Amino acid sequence: MNIIYYNPDEMRADVLGCYGHPLVKTPNIDRLAARGTTFENCFVQHTVCTPSRCSFLTGWYPHVRGHRSLWHLLQPDEPNTLKYLKQNGYDVHCVGKNDALAAESFAESVHEIHMPKGAGHTQRVHNDPNEPGFMNFLYEPMSDDHRDMACAEVAAEYVRNWKVGDKPFMWYITTALPHCPYSCPEPWYSMYSPDEIPPLLEKRIEKAPAFHKWIRHHRKLDECADDLKKIMAVYLGMVSYADHMFGKLLTALEESPAGDCTTLMFFSDHGDWAGHRGLVEKWSSALDDDLTHVPLIISTPGGKQGHRVTEPVELQDIAITTAELAGYELKHTQFGRSLVPQLNGEAGDPDRYVYAEGGYDLPGDYVAFEFNGGHEGHKGYDPKPMITNPEHIYYPKTHQQEVQPESICRAVMVRSSAYKLIRRTKDISELYDMKKDPTESVNLIDDPSYSDVKADLNENLLQWMLATSDVMPYDRDCRTWPEQLTYN
């Protein structure tokens, strides 16, 4: 069984055709859904890249080993799916962005890292903070040489040339789009008109977390509110362009003998507001469905085709699912659940609760970074990164973290099909009735008629934290003095 993870960055679930979007064109992703299983309610374990990826590669929640920021990646002593696959005879390839493995972890986890050329997703168009588009990430169209296309093509070429009898392979493909800045090549950039865009979710003011206000303040979003539908229109174009690139791999797989023995998993690490609620990008301690609800579509040989699972699942479920499909045993405690029964046509667990968390620990863990000297010919990596240049696109974000550190406080979420509770250490908590209010518009945290619901969810969070607070190694240590050790 070959394994492919196709992991576009910052793609929310509700912007795909197979997830019900009325406008967007995603024929290739929809084609995958028709031949596999679509998990309609999959939720991430963190709304920032690195913690989310560390979670789905291990089956650990971010708090288990402190993978809470962009800067704390998986170490050599920690488990990860790529390492398991390499140890079990797989030819493991990575292409795209990392945000998962520390530099020292690649030797035991990956055979080959591919570095195709192409324009990066942060291709600079606006350099002046006073220019429209700088603060809200809305850029002009980019050239059609995006690195994501090269990533898809190098993987497609490998799949196309794979033969029966070759080693089983694992491709971990981590593309950038539709991560902001909001831009992509034509004709996708202009594929959707702002006038066609369904109504965006309105700004939340009453009982909203303070970071809503501060993001709008530091990025001057209230001053460019007319751009919000254009932002969503371009974001949808980015999604369609990402679908176009994904089609290169999907077609190669269908034309290759690998297609008969390959599991393909399509999923994102978190979402993006893209104009909803008067906001752009994402935020570490934000845990609304715009950011936590992502696509998860899996096609596996012999699996049920066109199957849809409405019951909630977690993104970290793919670690144990991959182990079961590839036939190896996990040798570490993890907290995901195998999705293999659903891939064979079964329903999920309607009573399942899912969990996510957010926030950074300051000082030192700022969300943006620079290489000394820039990406071209950089001199080294800054171990305490912080953007201090007001002309850097992420300066408003790090500046907010510096002057309003409470806006990135720790947060945890518990969500059932009916209710959702978010607890924060230094900002307002949130409670939603997801049946009556699926857009999370009315915060019920102080509503006395929901006191029993809140108490039940608080108790659930406590039990979850107790059950997942740490992990005990499988290996045991000898309790005697070193000079007394003897080995068989």
C-alpha cells in the first residue's frame, strides 16, 4: 500500500464544491470525493501550521509535548508517521513546506526532500504599509510559475514512473496555497466576481474575543471593508488554482499502476477567515469553525466510493489510520481513532467530542520570522524571531502580539455536534448552540439557560485534559546503577 498526503495550507472546508459551496469550481477534489470518503466534519487540533502538523503526524494534542507554536517542531526522540513509514520499508519523499520536522529529525524520517523551483506564495507586490493591499493581504495577480505547481508535478512524475515491484512509497506534499497573501495567477485570480460572493459573516462585537478588535485595528481592516468580498473572491480563485494543481497528481495516479495500490489523503492544516467577520488570515487563539473545520477526503483501494461521513472526526485521526492501512503497529500512546471503518462504508460516532487548542507562550514565540538577509542567500536563522520592520507584511501581527500579549493567550475547545465551548486564560470564553447558531454569531457564555450545558462541557474538558496531559514511553529504563547493568 502506497501512501500520499496532499496537504494544502489554510484551506477551509466550506469552500469546496464537494462540501457544498454554491460557486467555487473544484472538479479534481470533487473527483477524489466521488472515488473515496468525504469526512464532512473534520476538525484540526490547532489553528496554526506547525502545531497542527505535529498533531496529525503523531496523534498527540499540541499540549502533550508543547508543540504550540511555529518554532517547536518534532524532535528525533519523538514519533511521527514519516519515521514509522521509513522504518517499515517505505520510500519517503517530502516536497513543499516543512513546518513539522526539526532539522535533526529528517535523517530517520525522510529519504528525499525535493526542492523544486518557482515563485513563492509570498511573492511581494505591496511593500508600502500605506498602499491598499498591504494590510489586508490582498495582492495583485502573480505569475504562473508558482512553486506549488512544481511540487505537484514532481510528485506526479514519480507516481507516473512507479512500477509494480518497486518499493512502496510515501509522498508528503505540503503546498502553500490558498495561504495568504491573497493572490494567484490569472485566470483563477479573476475567476469569481465579488458581486457573486454569498454574504460574508458579519463582524462580531458583543461578547467577542478581544483579538477580533485588535486584528481589525492593527491591520486597518475597517478602513478597507469594501475589499472583503474581493478577498473572498480571490481566495476562492486560489482554491480553484490549488484544485487545478492537485489534478496533475490525481491524473498521474489514475494513469499509473500505483493507482490500484495507493491511499490518497487530501486535507488541510487549518482554515482562513478570508473576509468573514471582517477578518483576514487566522489567529492562534481563535477556534471558530472558519479556522478549525477543514476538508478530509480519503481514497483507498477497496474502500467505499462516494461515501460521506457526517459524524465529527479529528485531523490527528490520520496517524492511526495510516498505520492500520500500511500494516504497522504504533509504539507510542496516541489519541486519534482509526477511520478505516468509515473508509469501508461505516458511519462514525455521532456522540464523539472533538478538541482543539490555541495560543502561544510569550516571550519569544512570535508568529512571524525572517532569515538574516532574506530568503535568497540568507546568512542564518534567528532563534528568537520577531518582525520589527513596519514594511514587513507580518509586522502588524507581531506588533499586536507585543502590545496586546493577552490576545494570544492559551485556549482550548470542546465541540460536539450540538454545542461548542472555548475556554481562554486571559480573554473571553465562548459558548455556542451549533444547531441553532451554526455560524457562531451569538456567544451564550453568560446565558443562564445554558448553565447546565456549560457545566457539562467544562467537565468534559477537565476529563480530556486529565486523560491527555502527557504520554508515558513504551520502553522501560533499568533502575539500578550503571556499573551494575548486565545485558543478555
